[in-house]
Amino acid sequence: MRLKKYLNIRWIASIMVMCALLVNAIPLSAQLADTSSTTASSSAGVNEGAADSSALKSASSEPLISTVVDTAASAKLIADFKPEKDFGPLYKSASYYVLLFFLVCVFIAIIGKVLRVYELSGELQGKKTKSYWQNVQGILFIVVLIAGLYGVYWSYTVQGAMSMTIAASEHGEKIDTMFYVTLVITTIVFILTHILLFGFSFKYRGSDTRKAYFYPHNNAVERLWTIIPAITLTVLVVFGFITWRSITNVPKEEQDKALKVEVVGEQFKWNIRYSGTDNIIGKRNFTLITPTNGLGIDYKDPKSWDDKLAGEIVLPVNKPVRVAVGSKDILHSFYIPDFRVQINAVPGMPTSFQFTPKYTTQQMRDKLNDPTFNYLLLCAKICGAGHYNMQAKVTVLSEDEYKAWEAKLPLFYNDDVKKQLQVAQQKMSSENNKVTLITKNNR
């Protein structure tokens, strides 16, 4: 009766489902081969029929169906037959791996039930199999521990090497140092705790030869694993706070020396404006946005007259740059990974970030041995369907090359804008005159 409990209809049904899946997984190539052989035999039969019909044609005056037409039709059917579709890409999709994981789980469950039946049969025969599963689970703990430690090694040597690049700014080195210190500490704690957890699970697994010891509480251990993590986390937080303040809390005199660049995000592009000879960016107002004044620049402010329009970000090496970040519509995020620069672009709330590039684009290409490398400005917020397209090229040049490039930039305050402003002023003055005349007439 106990064996019937485990060999029930549910597991038989599961085995049948697996068999059905395996049968369905057989490619259709065999079926196509059968179809081809059938078609060939049909063609041979048609040809034999043609020979017979030609003999009958001489003995009978009734018209017969032409065998040439039948052969041509068969050939056309063969030509129009489409072969099996290549489902190779399907095996790389998520559904394939989900199904594979499900089948592996079913297979493991079946093996487990078979072993359980074996254990029950041993008990019926008077054999001691009580500690069998405890040994199996203990060994599995060690196997999982070894696999997990190898996963840590792989993630650092392979995945980590792909995700971490050379910091191309001065403050980027500080951020990397903070990151590596945190990573080393957490990795040591991670490895030690898992060795202890899995090692204790293996060493003190259930056994018939010893009795478990009840160990409810220990004040010394409680203090140990409370005070040490608290001190470690406090040191990491203070270290991170000092590093962040050194990056964001830039003194006023250093802000004035930095090159001023404004980057305004919108769906789905970046608008870039450089300060002119005064190194001051003019004011903006969203109410002033027009087809020819997409940023809403206030041209009544003389500081905006020398601001320059740019299609990409070009920066001088070893010179501080202060980027004023804004948004015209929704929340975006100004993100240049190689410079370790990221700050939100918030509508109606200007934000800024100051950094100093360390390597020119060519120097970074040489370091990475990649002649196609370019710095990129990205958006780190999912801002809509065209989010992937919010990119802008960032180039770092020597100071002389930068000056030559900047000299070629066009002004925002060009002749078209001046004409538009004049037309707007004339229209406003005429409307004011009309209002004045109406007021006088009403009096």
C-alpha cells in the first residue's frame, strides 16, 4: 500500500507528458523526408499511368487526360512546397529555457520519488535508511557552495571586467576607490558567511549517532554580529559621504573658473548650449519657447547674446567643466559612464555637476586599444518609447583643438532670431497702441 501511494496516477501522467513533449520536439525533417518519398512514388505512379494511357489511346477514340499536365502539376506542387521553418532562434528565447527548467524540475522530482520508493522498500525489509537523505543534502550543500564560490570568481573576472572601465575624470578615481573598498569588504563578508553557513550545514547534518544540542541564545555572539557590522557600515557611509561632498560641494571660486555648458533634455534628444566669451549662460524661460527658440532663451538678457549652439559635447582635457542640466518636458538623467557623471534633469529645477576630464578621446582609444571608442552622453531614466535614442557624442580634445572647434560654433542669437524679436516687439507695440486707443475712446 505504501508503494502504491507513491506510484500513483499523477506521476504516471507526468511521465506521459514528458514523453509527449519529447515526441513533439522531433524535428519535421523526417516528416519532410517521408513527404518527399511519397511525392516521388506518386510521380513514378503517374509516369507508369502515362505509359498505360498511351497504349489505351491507340485502342480507344475517347480523349484521355494528358499525363504531361499531371506531371507538371506534381512538379509545381513540389516546387511550391515550403520546407520546414528554422526554429533555431526559438531555442535562444526565454520560453525555451523556462520549459527546459520545468523539465529538469520534473526529472529531479521523479528521481526523488524513485529514491523515496527505494528507501521505503528498504524499511519494509528492515534496513536502516533514515540518515540517507541527510547525507545527500549535506553533500549537495558542499556542491552548491563550490559552485557559488566559482560564480563569485567568474562574476569578478569576466562580468566585472566587462562592466568596469577606466575612470576618465579626476573625481571618477575617488568614486572607483570608494566602490572597490566597499566591494572588498562585502566580498570578504559574503564568502566567510557562506562558507560558515554551508560548512555548518554539512558538518552538523542529521545523524543517528549523535543528538542535537539546544543552543537558544548567546549574548557575546549577539554583541559580536551587531557591533562589527554597525562599525563597518558607519565607516563606509562616512567615507561615501565625504567622497560625495568633495564632488558636489565645489567652492565658488572653482565654479567660476570652470567652463560653463548647458544641456537640456527633451523627448528624445539633448540640446547643448555653450557659454560665450563671458563664460556665463543666459537665462531661459519656458514661456519664451517658439519654433526658432526651442530652449526659450531670454534674449533680453545680454549674457545670452554670445551663447553658442552645439550638436555635440566637446570638452578640453584637464580643465574643469560645469554642466547645467535641465529638462523641457519630463524627468531625464544626464549620464556619462566613463566620467562617472550622473545627475537628474528635472523640469523647472536646474541641477549641475562639475568634473574635470583626464584623458582625450584619442588617449582613451589608445588605452583601450579600440580605435572606434567614443564617450557617450546617455539618459539613465526610462523616459518614453525613444529613450534608447537619447544619446550625444562627447569628445575630449587638447586645449588648442578645443579653441579651434569652439571658434566655429554658431551663435544662438543670430539674424533669424533678431528678426523674430523685432517682429514680436512691433506686434506687441501695435497691440499696446490699440489698447491705448480703445481706452481713450471709452473715456
